[in-house]
Amino acid sequence: MASTFHPWLIIFLFLHVSLDYFSASSEPEGSVFRGSFKEFTRRRRQGCQDGTYVHEGKTCCLCAAGQRLVKHCVDKPDDRICEHCEMHVTYNSDPNSQETCLPCTSCSQPHANLEEDSPCTPARNTKCRCKENHFCNSGTETCEICQPCTKCEHGVEKACTPTKDAVCHAKGSVNVIAAVIIPIVLVIAVVAVILYFLRKKRQRRNEQRDQAQPNDNGTAQEMQPLQVVSVEDLERLLPDIAQELGWPVMKDVAIRSGVRDSVIDACVRDNPSSTQEQTLQLLKEYVQMQGRNAPNHLIDTLQRTNRRAMAERIREIIFQSNQDGQNPSA
């Protein structure tokens, strides 16, 4: 009996001494741990998602943003009573324990030059912005008064923005620009006028030279009117004249001579695959319209449209025909 009791007695005494030692040596650390664990479990149970505040020694949950406090907590942190702020009238933007909501800012203050950017909500204040053609350089997100943008009399260098005033050109800079541009424009205009008159003078000189060119015998042959050609001889020469003219020139001569568009279109429609036939048909219409004076009228028109070389070749065709008619072969 004594041998059985003795080992158990030793074990009991060892455990008792060990517990006393550890409890005495680690009481502060153990108490902190126990306190932290209790606080953690208490917070989890209470569910204060927006934080807490202390009232008369009691820890209560804060009201969420957009709410105000109506009654503090009594038994539990989350049994406090909160109430929503009035829409478009009051707000609280952060979790709080305030018994009142803040009044919404008005953007319609007299002479503030503001307008509403976004409306007031229970959790957010009204956001204002400057009216058009106004700016605010307060350097903060909110602005109480906006100033009108400067109106530039001499041009805008930088446009007005909601946060910066316009930057205007200096008065002297406009004068400098005008002093540079106006003389340049005047010089260009004078040069253009001079070139125009020089060109006209050169054209007149060329016309005079073309009208008096030496012929094969070395004498001056002026562009005198042709002798009247008989209708039969003229009809015989029309294919050669049409080949010399070509469709673009013949069409231009016809238009200048008053030939109707319907007549010109008919020539194209009647000969869709041959510009030579179109030219010949239009030339016949032209000769019928001008009569026996058609050769002289044709040559005059070509000369007036700076086609003097072509006019001279057609003159040679008609002139050669007259020569052949006056000197028939034996």
C-alpha cells in the first residue's frame, strides 16, 4: 500500500509546484493574451464594421456613412440606433457618432457663378463646378466663387479652363504680326500685277510676230482674209481640215461660235466609235452655220485661242486648193 501511494504523491506534488511557478512567472503575458482573445471574439460577435466609439465607458459601433446617431448603445455595442440623412438635404460622408447630419452645399449661391456637377446624397456632399466661361484657381477640389474668364481683345494665346484663366496675346504682338504680313501681301500683289502685264505684252508681241512671218520667198506675208471658196471646194477640203483640227479643238470652236449643245451631242451619238467622224460631222454643221465665210471665221477663232500654227496650216490647205483651182494641170 505504501509503495503504491508514494509514486502518485510525488507526481501530484510536482504538478502543483509547476503550475504555481508558471502562473506566477507568466501572469502579465497570459493576462494580455486572454484580454486580446476576448477583445477579438467580442468584436467578431458585435460586428462593428465601421469602427467603434466610447460613450460613458461603453464601446458602441459607429453609424455608417450617410447616417446619424439617434441613440447610444445600452447593452451591446451594435444596439445603438442610427438614422439615414435626408436625401438632397443633409449628408455624412464618413462613419460617425454625430447626432446630426451636415447640410448639403448649394451651388446656386448669388454671384458665385457655380452650377451643380453631381447632386447631394446621404453619403456625399453636392459637387459644384464653374459655369461656362468661368474659372476657379483656389487650388482645392471645392470652389466657393468662380471668376469670369478674361476676354482677349488681341487674340487668345491659351484658352480659359475650369481651373485657369485665359492667356491673351499682348497688344504689341498683334501689331508686329500685322507689320510683317501686310507688306508681304502688298509685295506679292505688286509682283503679280507686274507679271500679268508682262505676260500680256509678250502675248501681243508674239501675235504681231505671227501675223508677219517671212514666207518662202523672204517677203512678209500678213494674215490677210482668204478669198471666198466655193461650197463644192470647201466640202472637198473638210476631211483634211477635220483631221488637222481634231475633236477637242473642233468642239471648242463650235462652242465659241454658238453651236447648240444638242448638235454637238448628236455628232457624238451618231459616231460613237470614231472621233474623226464626230469631228467631220461637227465641222459640216459649223460650215453650214457660218456659210461661205466659214474658213475666215475658223482661222480667226483659232488665232484668238492661241492656235496660230494650226490656223496657218488650215490656211495653207485652203490656199493650196485655190492655187490648184487657178492652175489646173494640162
